[in-house]
Amino acid sequence: MNENNYPCLRSCNILLWILLIAPFMLLRYSESAICYVNNCVSTKCSSMTCDTCNDGYFLLRGICRKCSFGCSTCTNFSKCTACADKFYLQSGKCHRCFYRCATCTNSKTCTACADKFYLQSGKCHHCFNRCATCTNLKTCTACADKFYLQSGDCHLCSSVCATCTRFKTCTACGDPYWNLLGQCSSLCSTNCTDSRCDDTTGLCYDCKPGKYGQHCEHDCNLCTEGQCGLRQCISGCKDAYYQGYTVSGNSYCLKCAQDNCITCSNGTYCSQCKQGYYRKRTSTDVTSCIQCYSFCLTCQLTELCPADCVQHCSDPDNQRNTKSTHKILGKSCCFTVK
Ligand SMILES: *[C@@H]1O[C@H](CO)[C@@H](O)[C@H](O)[C@H]1NC(C)=O
Ligand SMILES: *[C@@H]1O[C@H](CO)[C@@H](O)[C@H](O)[C@H]1NC(C)=O
Ligand SMILES: *[C@@H]1O[C@H](CO)[C@@H](O)[C@H](O)[C@H]1NC(C)=O
């Protein structure tokens, strides 16, 4: 670059800045300016003010202001047009319904009831106390904790359950019970070292060799190189297994659902197949492993060996026949010609 070129280059840069960068910055500025108007719906605005506010707010001189108490949409502070649940509209204001109503049209008439109440002639009446919800005094539609629903009636769960779907089918264990192999139990797992565990949670203090997990219920040999800590695998799960999580967030190893898969991120998606198989999407969210032709060592996309198949033959002797196979199969190779 010589001295004479330099001033030219500088003025070109300024021109470039005016033409390209400045409008972009102005655009950014006007777009970000709109973000400072709280509770504005618009993400893009031609002017510097807001033109539509979120529900529960109204526009006043370009700013979104809150509607009156209990109001879900309004035109201004004194004119509410719809109320939130548990409120009814009267003369542009929202008033609280009677506590037993979920929705109402005035202070006396409910149109839906709060949980534990049922509707009859605009009034909400108490359900039977075993019900969480009901349609009338005798018919529950959901039960209170420790009860399960059967033919509109709520029955008591076994004492070991906190919640259940049948007498002994707990969906959560009550105190001081914990889930041990699908049952609510107060026994320490037989896989805790010396069968010792915390007597309120059942967590093993230590596991017998080869076991890990809260109740030492998982096998270390499903971990990479069989290595596990007290509660989890040290570096994930071995081939053909993926990490699943329990309700309490603890990980354990589950088998990939697809046969011949070595790496999967969940039950339905295989990201790597074992040698001699290729990946194929078999339905919208299922990716399976399909076998390559037996004369291929590996293949991709189809059953056929890759184009450079000479290196990919399962039987090196077949390489001699590469040329003739090329004719026979058109695309493939590595074929024993009889
Ligand atoms: C509120 O809006 C209503 C309906 O648009 C209007 O009649 C009333 O005058 C407004 N009140 C105020 C204080 O702006
Ligand atoms: C303890 O380990 C054995 C052998 O692996 C297994 O069969 C059993 O289910 C485990 N028990 C518990 C409570 O996890
Ligand atoms: C399984 O994993 C794949 C890839 O990570 C993902 O796209 C898919 O949504 C997952 N499916 C389920 C059921 O979690």
C-alpha cells in the first residue's frame, strides 16, 4: 500500500460506515428502545413507543399501565372489560367471588366451584371430605391424598402409601417408607453394605461391591468399564446403554431400545450402530440399526458397501472379485462369484 492510497481507503471506510453500519445501529437502537417499555406486546415498533400492551395492562401515552385489581383486560383504569378467575365484572370493576366459587357472575352466583366443592343451582357445596373434586355429594372425580378413586368413591390406600391408584399400588410412599424395587418398604436394601441405611430415607451409607444408587439397586457393570461411585457411574454408561434418570434425579443405565446400537441418547434414537450395521430412520422419531450386506464390513446410508469397498470387505479374499461384482451389483463390490 502506498501513501496515496491511504486517504482514499479512509474515506471509503467512512462511507461504508454511513451506508451499512449506521442504519443497522439506528435499527438496533429503535428496537432496543421498545424493550424498555415494560409489558408491551410488540417486539418490533415503527415508533419509539409501544402500540399494544400485554393482557392486564392498558396503553397511556405510550406506556403500559396496570389495569385495576382482578382485571385481566381493560381499556383504562376505570374501564375493565374482563376479569381474572375468581372475580366478576360490575360497572367496569372486578369484584372477588365468594371463596367457594372458581368463577362467578355476581356475588351470589357461582358458575364453577373451587376444589372440594360442587355446583348446584349456582351455589357451591362441600364435597365429601375424601374427595379432592366431585360432581355431587356422592360422586368424587378425584380423591384426597391417601385415597384412591373407584366408581366415583374414594377408598383408603394401604398405610405404606402417600398416594395410590389401588389399595397396595402406591404412586408415592408415605413416611417412613421408601421405594425398594417398586414396593414401599422400611427395610434397608440387601445391597447396602452390612444392610445399614438411613432410617428416614432408606439411603444406603455404602454399597456392596458392584452396586451403586440410593438403595444400591443398580449394577456397576453397566457403567463404562464397570466403574461407579456410590450414587452414579463415573463416566457414563457402557456401549449399548444410555443414562436414564429416576424421579429424584439420580442416574442409572438403561439398554438402548434398538438392537445392534452402541450409542443412543434415549430409548428411541440410536446415534451410532455397531460395525456391520447402518443407521436408518424407521419412523419419525425412531432411528434403528439395519444390517449391511454380509460381504460388507461397514456401510452407510444403505445396505451397500461404501464406494471404496475394497477396504471394507468382510472377507479379504473377496477383494479379488471386486471387478466382476461391480458389474453384477452395479453399485457394490466384494462379492464371491461362483
Ligand atoms: C375509559 O374508557 C371508557 C371507554 O372507552 C371511556 O368512556 C372513559 O371516559 C375512560 N375513562 C378515562 C378516565 O379515561
Ligand atoms: C441386590 O442385588 C441383587 C444382585 O444384583 C439383585 O438381584 C437385587 O434386586 C438387589 N436388591 C435390591 C434391593 O436392589
Ligand atoms: C431422543 O433423542 C433425540 C436426539 O437427541 C431427540 O431428538 C428426541 O426428541 C429424543 N426422544 C425422546 C423421546 O426423548
